[in-house]
Amino acid sequence: MITYDRFTYRYPDASEPVLRDLTLNIPEGAFVLVMGPSGAGKSTFLRTVNGLAPHFYGGVAGGKILVGGRNPVERAPRGMADLVGMVFQDPESSFVVDVVEDELAFAMENFGLSQELMRKRVEEALDQLKIAHLRRRPVSLLSGGEKQRVAIAAALTMQPDILVLDEPTSQLDPQAAEEVLLALRQLNEDLGLTVLLSEHRLERVAHYADYILYWPGGGQPPLFGEPAAILRQTPLTPPLITLAKALGWEPMPLTIKQGRKFARALKDQLRPAPLPETTANGHPPVIRVDNLWHSYPNRVEALRGVSLRVHAGEFVALMGRNGSGKTTLLKHLVGLLKPARGQVQVLGMDASRTPTEEITRAVAYLPQNPGRLLFTERVADELAFSRRAHGMPPDPEADRALLGRLGIAHLWERHPHDLSVGEQQRLALAAVLVTDPEVILLDEPTRGLDYVQKQELSTILRELRDAGKAILMATHDVELAAAATDRAALMAEGEIVVIGPSRRIMSESLVFASQVNKLFRDPRFLTPEDVIKALPERASSPVAR
């Protein structure tokens, strides 16, 4: 179905090819998980399947590639459009019209399909992705997750034989992600649709895959094989697999159900420390939100009487379904939106009356799509600009050190727009952290990050919290929230429905529980480290067999 024979691709002006001598055969009807470190070449590989690379991105391609009997290097994306559907990391980049159902019909109109057939396919796609209620909504007013589902639905209307998706669940809440992946798996099983899907949150998708294509990066060739075989060889593993490898569980469990028998046998041996008492940290609240209401022009009430306190030296997660109000709340904290009713104070400033420019001198805000914040010619210049804008002297040595901690110091001279989504995410984070803010607001900061990078981000954020910074993070990343945050607030329909210690909130939730907590159903066990630390001394080595 998809064959590469010593295929090589190099971007314009790049000194080395991203893909080198790639030889690969993907069978028809396969569900393939494409994984690897950020910047390893996953997105580039996916772009070659329909000819976006080299036709849109330029560069030089060599060797042979056949997709469904066609050569995308010769045919170009339009000549592959009826065969290959594409869904990108940033769904907004593919939208061309204003209303959801019109967006779904757009590609079919360009190919001259009848009105009757277009209507039928639009209805099917709306139902498959469970977005029929959004049909007449303006795309610009959708949440990030809703936009992602619209982009997938639009790709499905062309009824391609191959569907290529670049991190399609990166902006989806756990339940919405599960629904999308189930829909993809059903299309794969029932219709024989070949699916190539890249993803960093492997806990969501590894158990659906027939094969894994692992890109190790550093110019090394990819590995292709069955999931268990590949996951044994890679350091990038979801928490369940990390725990299974550490404790020698065989056969390797890929699902919670498969892992539960090992957990039951282990549970009586564990000696966990008691849960810490939940007491206030003694610091004053630096974020005060009282009875906050907000409505958008379509009269949708995005926030309904929200009240919240976040203290200095505290790390709080905002969690909830797509469209529950998380991003809207963060925007109020930097004055980007004005309340219909209620009060918002940050560091003593009235956010509704204080100019955003003044608020952001002491408050860092990282939005969902940080690439829009990057506008200089070099990575180094982004950090230098942030310092200059805050009246700080240049400090290239400190800038390099921060980029090094985030794993992107080697990109010092690169243009920010040439980076992968994950690399842009880390650069934008560095640009806001370099100013030493007192309050840090993060909207989905782990998008595009692999497990190693997320672990380093978790360490950095906890260090900032320990230094007295207040951190409020809107996230769908259950595993990061489990590993790093002190409290969690669950939002629904514009309200905070429950707030409390992260261990209690997450262990009591069916949707927002971590993988390890689903195994043990005990608030003392949220991460693999929690389990390993609770093992008897004789069995607490990194690998216990």
C-alpha cells in the first residue's frame, strides 16, 4: 500500500536530509502509530505521503515512493487528494471557510461532487466525530479540541483510502480523544482505512495500533514492527509500559485491563507512604477570581460564576472537557477578555482595568498556539527580545542554559518557524520564563513534547513553584498533572465543579485518572515512581524481575 525504497528528503537550505535512505513497506489496512522524540522527522515523513514534501515545503527528494500505486513526488498533493486525507498539528492552518458544515463541504465542492452526495457525507462525518451540534457554529468560536475534530471530519468527507494524522488528539480532553480514536479504529476495521497517526501521548493510542513506526532521531533509521516489540526498545513509553518494563511484567501489557492482573498480584507487597496532609502553604493568594461570568458574541456562556484562589508557591491544574472554559479563564487573568460580571485580580492588579502590557510584566502567559508569539529571525533573538521588552539586560549565557534545560540549545541559530511544533512550544516557554515572572499561566504546554521533554518540563515547573512562583495550567495531559501539580480544578459548562488536592481529585475521576491510578485505584499511586518507591527494599531496583 505504502512503499519507500531508499527514499531521501532534504529541506531547502538544510545541510543534512531529514529522511535518509528510508526503506519501508506499510500494508493496506494497517493502523500505524508514528512515534519518536520531538524533531525526529515524524511530521516530515507524514508530509511525504501525499507529496506536501517536497511540493509545498520545497527541498530535494530522491529514491522511490509509491502510495496506492501513485508517486506523490510526481503527482503532487492535488493528485493524491482522493487517496490520502491529511489532518495537521494545527487544525486552524487548514480551515478556509467560516462555518463548520461549510468547511466539511469545501474540498468536495472543489472536486465537483453533487449536492446530494456532499450532504450525505457531511452528515456522516458530523456523526462519526460527534460534532453535529457544531454544524452551524463559526469555526473561529470553537475550542481547540472542537477545531481538531472538525479538521478530522473534513478529511473524512473525501473518503480517502489512507488517513494521515499529525498529533490529532493533542488538543482533545481524554474523553474526546478516546471517541476520536475509537472512530478511527472503527473506520480502520470496518472500511479497511489505512491510518498513519503520529502521537506523543502514547497512553491514548498504543493499544489501538497494529504497528509502530519509531523515529529515534539523530539521523538513525526508524524501527517498524508490532507495538510490544518496539516499545521494549524505546525509552519513550507511556506510564503503564514504563512500569511494566521496570518490574519485568511479561507478556507486556498494552492496556489497563491487561496490566490489572499484574497490579493485583503486586498490591499486597506495596508499602506506600501515607498521603500528605492537605494544608495551605502559608503564602498569600496572588490570583483572586470572584463570581466571574463571561459570554461570547454568540451568547454562549463560557464562564458561569467562577471563583478561584491560587497562592504563591502553588501549582494548580485546570482540567475539563473541551469548551469547558479553561482558556477563557486564563485570558481573563491577563486582561485579554473583560468580565460580564465578577472580579479578577492578579498580583493585586484589577485585570479588567489594567492594560495587558502592564499585567504581562509580572505574569507569563503561554497560549495554546505559541508559534504565533514567535516573530524574530533566530531562536536566540526570541529570548533576547523578551529580556529587552522587560527592561532586562542581555544574558546569552543564561539564555543558552535555559534552552539547554528544555532540550533546544542546539537550535540557537535556527529560524523559529523552521522548528517542529514541540520545539516551538519549548522556545515560547523559554521566552516567557526568561523574564522571571511571579505568575505563570500555561495553556496546554505539553503539546508536541515527548515523555523525556515532559519530564524535564515537570521538573522545571516544580522548581519554579518551590521558588515561590504561582502556576496555573490548563491541560488535558493527565499524566503531567498527576506527576507535578498540587491541586486540580475540574471545569464543566463554564463552572468549576470541584477543586482539591490533585491526588484526590484525579483518583476519584473516571475520565481524568492517570494510567497507574486506573491500575491500582488508590490515591497513593498516580505515577510509576509512586509504585516503585512503595516496593519492599529488596524489590525497589529500577528493574525488578
